[in-house]
Amino acid sequence: MSKIRTVLFGLGTVNTGLLKILRDKRSYLKDHYNAEFVIVGVTDSSGLAFDADGFDYDQLIDLKARKGKVHSLPAYAKGVSSEFITEYIHQADLLIESSPADLQTGGPGLIVAKESLRKGWSVVFANKAPLVLAFDELKELSVMYGSSMRWSATVCGGLPVINVLQRDMKATTNYILQQMEEGGNQEEAIREAQRIGAAEADPSHDTKGYDTANKLLIIMKTFVDYRGTLAGITIEGIESVTPLQIAEAKARGNKIKLLASAAREDGQWKLAIKPTEVSAQSFLGTCNGWEMGIELETDLYELICMKNYEADPVGTSAAVLRDALDISLSK
Amino acid sequence: MSKIRTVLFGLGTVNTGLLKILRDKRSYLKDHYNAEFVIVGVTDSSGLAFDADGFDYDQLIDLKARKGKVHSLPAYAKGVSSEFITEYIHQADLLIESSPADLQTGGPGLIVAKESLRKGWSVVFANKAPLVLAFDELKELSVMYGSSMRWSATVCGGLPVINVLQRDMKATTNYILQQMEEGGNQEEAIREAQRIGAAEADPSHDTKGYDTANKLLIIMKTFVDYRGTLAGITIEGIESVTPLQIAEAKARGNKIKLLASAAREDGQWKLAIKPTEVSAQSFLGTCNGWEMGIELETDLYELICMKNYEADPVGTSAAVLRDALDISLSK
């Protein structure tokens, strides 16, 4: 039996979802992968707790169900903030970085991810902020210290976009990628953004296209050795779309979708997020509601399309588990 | 530089397509994967040829362009039939099994695949016959002799259905799978397929649903430990569909597609191939012409859909290359 000593960095939806899967599939994981995840540390905004013998999955699930905090656990390290967990835990195999995204500095998640890689722990990311801000540095650390990292949960939840691009599109040297994001009804979202008004303070992260840009950056860092940053992406959100444009598009049998795209022009990658008119019959045009879609045209594989319907964040937790198993099984 | 000594078993569309990719991407493969494929043996219906120093890619491509046979190569082993290649080649790393499908006995492809695994060579399959007839035995040999096998090219060409199911849907314990084979105008599709060499020579194989059943069997052998055989699949082809049924479906806003499906009922897998009415707006309903699609509903990942458009068999050759690289890089 391979015991995977695991640190949960953050105890929100993704990691509690993961704990539920680990509980429900405990015997399946033993039988099929000879693997058991032993939770040796856990953090949230109240601090950290650690236990080399492992926390009971249900204890942590119940804690969050009661809206409790890590500070109420007996194993709580009083007065120590979460980013010091790598100093309190000497023996671990894996850190799961699912803390809240801090896209300004990377926050404690970035600090802890780096420190984990330096200690030779594997890191699975569900939080995309560290990757958006420091992908190249994290990869270098993982190479330098021989530690592994995976991040398939950061883009499109359970849809294995990252893994397919990284593993299954090998030897692709020329491609056009288009990705569509959607949370709920896009047209409704556009109207809502329009109603609120573009000049309004703090329009949502989503309607401005920044979240889509974050995902595109991670995809490009994964798929090709793209060295750019967010600053290199042209970003236009849906708040500029007018009701007239929507109506005109509809009259042409089209829909307006917020697309992320990457294409090589004159030897340079051109990355953009912008509202784009697509045929209502096309693959991206038929991605609706809670669906996320990706369309990839490559020199070797012609056209490949993937989408998922994911209203429940369980897919993201399952993606974390898939990555965690991948890392553990490849050792 | 890692030199991968490779035997091409069969020199038809898939392996000549592979040779063209190897030629065109030679420096990319060196730079990115530190890999060079050295073709130490090649076979076709005329027999075998072998050369420890490696054949020139262009020599083999040109041979086929001129509709030539292996027997015209200087390195031809006179009077020896192709299945003895494992006796003539002492040092190889990889066999690529792309010989014509013999679904009655498995033919020379099955003999050579087994013998290769026994010799510790890796085997990449583009021919599905050996897998359909002897999947369990081949897997056992690969475990017994510590040799690797991959077969992502056998289902949906470049679309990484096999890899996604095997690697990215980990810990899935309950699911419903639906897969769709070429839609659009079937007769036209079949004629066109024969013209470019992407379909079996006998079109009844496709229209009767047997080819779809072969793929479903391989998918199930890959995804779950399904121990059944083709005989356990209920097969109904499209030749029973009448123009009236098509018209009636259309009036209801539906289309008739040849679907392969797998679902667990009362603890038993139920596998079937049959013409099925689906909404014209649904994912499978919008797969047309040269598209192949798969829809997977799982307990952890909700709904995941993938499709590809692949008129040119280059995607299948690229899938062989992806598998060959996977095997070589994981060593």
C-alpha cells in the first residue's frame, strides 16, 4: 500500500470536495491504485494544523459543513499563519494548492508552492494564481529539485484540456486554439454587464475577460514554451457588447461568445480574449449555459473539440485527484 | 540522443503517413524529445526487410509512392514471410503494428505483436484486430515481460479517446458512454472513405456496425476491466434504417445516428451498437460528416464531450507517433 502524505493548502470547496471523493472511493483507490491519501496537514485563513498520523476525512468534512475553522482542530498550531506549514511538516509527498486566488502577489499559495517544490514535494494546483504569476519559475524549481507539478484542475475543471494538450498533441508545431468560457447564460451575462454599465466601478472579473486570459496563459505555458505574461494578451471583455450587436449577430444566425484564442502570425504568438461572432451551429456556438469548450486546429490532428458541462465543482476536485494519482503512480 | 529502433509492421497509409511526419519533424523531435526513430525493419505483403543501421525515411516513402513493395529493397529477406521479422531482428525497441486488420484470426499482426511483447519490445497498435481478438492476452504478456503497449490510434484516429479515458477519468466508478461514428450521408461517406483509404475495403463492415463494435470493445477493455468479447455486444447496423424513419425523426427535430453505448445495469455492463434517434441540437446530433464524437457522463466529471474532424488519415499516424513517444519518454 502506497501512503501518500498529503497537505491540503486551503480547505474550501475544492479540497472538501476532494475529501468527500477520498472518503467515498477509499476502497476503490486501494484496490485499483494501491494508494491511500493520508492528510498530514491542513490550512485555512485561521492558520494550520498538522498530524503525522493523518486527519480523519470526515472530521475535516464535518468541520467545514459546520462552517468551522482549522483553529478549532486539536492539532492546530496556535498563532502560526498558514504559509509556514512547510516548516511544521517534515515528511510529506504532496501539497494540494487550493487556496483563494491572489492575482496581485500570488499570496501564501505561491510562497508555499515554491517551498514545497524546494523540499521535493509534488504540488497539484487548483488555484491558478501562482501559475499565472510565476509559471516559469515554478517549472524551473520543479526541474531543479526533481519534484513534480500538475495543474489540470486550473483550466475548465474536470475537462482534461491541459493533459490532452500536453500529452496527446505531441509533435504539433502549428496550431490555432479557441477556447470558450461560460458560467451560466452568456447572453444574459452580457445583458447584465451592459445594464450595470461599463463605467461602473468593479465590473466582475469574468465579464472583463481576465479570468479567461488567466486560463489562456496557463494553456499556452503548458502547450508550447510560451514565455510571455498576461501583459502580452489583448483583453476585451463582454461589457463592450451592445444589445444591438447581439441582435444583429442573431439575425445572421450567429452568437456572440467570449473567446480566448491563440494563433501564430509571422512567427509570433498572438493571444487575445474578445467577444467574437460565431455561427450558432458551430461547435463553440453550441456551447451553452454551464458548458466550457475548446477547439483546436493543428497541423497533425486536424480539428479537435472538447467541452464539458460542469455546474457542480466536483469535477475540479476530481481533476485534483487525477493529478495527485498521476504523480503518485509515476513514481 | 535516444535512438528508438523501430520496426514498421505493415507499410500502408498509417505507416507511410508516420514516415512523412518523422521526416518533416525530424529536428523538432530531436530538439524537444531528444528522440530519433531509426527504422530497423519493415514489412508488407511481399515479406520483410531489415537493416540495423536504419532505412532512409524517404526511401520507404518513395517506394510506396511508386506502389512498390518491400521485396524491391536491397535489404529484402528473400522467401521469408513478414511474421518472422521478430526472428530476423535481434535488437529493437518498438514495433508499430499497422498491418491490415484480420478480424477472423488476427493474422500475422497478432502473432508478431505477441512475439514482440515476449522479446521486451514495446508495441504501438494502429490495427485494432489483435486487440479485438486478444486484448486480455496481450495485456498479460506485456505485464509478464515488462514490455509496454499503446493503442490510442485504434479508436477515433487522432482524438485521444483511449488516453483520456485511461488517464484523465481516474477513479470514475460509474458512467454512461455514448460514441458516434461517421454521420452525414452514410453512402457518400463510405465511398469517400474508400477513395482515400481510411475505411475498411468492405463497406458492410462499417454499415453493419461491426467496426463501431470493435472500437467500443477496445474502449471498454481500456476504461474498465471489462472481460467480455465482441459476442457480448448487441449489434444493429444502419442498413436497417428506412428513409421513412429518417423523415419521421427529422419531423421531430431529431437525427438518426449509429451509436455505440455502454451503461451499467443491475451490476452488468450492457454494450450495444444501434441506430438511435438523438436531438439534432444535442452534441452527438451535431456531429456530422467526417466527425467522430464521444459523450461520457460520469459520477465525478459530469458530462464530457469530445469530437474530431478527420478526413485525412494523418491524425491516425500522428496518434501512433504520440504513443511511440509516450512509451519512449516513460522509459
